[in-house]
Amino acid sequence: MASIALMERISEYAKSHCDLDVELLRSGFELMHLTRMIEQLVEAWLAEHDVNLRLIEIMECLFHHPDGVMTPADLSDEVNLSRSAMTSALDSLEKLGYAQRDPYPNDRRMLEVSLTESGREYIAAWLPDRYKKFSLVLESISSNERELLLRTYRKVFEILQKEFDNRP
């Protein structure tokens, strides 16, 4: 969470300028902080292996796709990345030798992305460990806690999405 001194300054500002419940604000900052800390732990673990979470997700998506081939646009939609971020990620995967882009068979203006043999071997070796780590974390909380966490995250997402959709 933000330092205590910073939280105090934020709280004072919120009280005088926003008429907000300061405890709600503190909870929100703590939630954002914990989310960032979880992401940083995952990224640090992956960085030891010269990849990041987005690269793993893209490779996982291609690995599990029935044809093993997708367009960059479809991959972007599947893993929630902008088109430009996908281009950068695919550049990284190609540089690592894990993916390749080829002209689309029926439309040479388009590209298709697939894993190289090296990429397929790499992700096949990673996935069991990835899924075991998910299980290890999630089995340490009860099914009721998991369901509550999921419901809460969905609710937060829906509220934020609604706010985003209703912006001027």
C-alpha cells in the first residue's frame, strides 16, 4: 500500500475536496497495491526465464488453438492486448525463436501466427508448472473464498466498465 504518510495526505485531500469515505479509499488503494504486487511476483518469476506473462499467454493461446494458427488480431482479442502491444509481443516471441508470422493463405494482406517447434516445446514444458502453481494458490483458499473473490472481482469490473462506457 502507499506509505502511511502518503495515505494520510490522500485522506486529507479526499476529505476536504471529494467528500468521500476515507476508509473506502484506503481499501481501494490497498486492493490496487496487492494486485500490482501479485503481478510483480509473477513477472519476476517469469523474467528469470526471459519471458513475461503476456508472452506466456500468447504462446498458451496458440498452443491450445485447434489449428495452432491465429491472426494477430484474433490473438489480441483473446489475450486482451492492443494491436500495437501484440505486434511488440510477437516481435519478442520471434526474436526468442518461439513464434513466426507468415502470410495468410487466402489473403496476403493478412498474417497468421504460429509457434515454432522450439516455441511449442518451450510452452509445453511450462504449462504443467503454470497450472500447478495456479492450483497451489487456489487450493489454499476455500471454495467459498474463491467464489467470493470471483464475484467481487466481477462486480468491480462491471462497475468500472459501466463508468467507462458512460464517460462523456
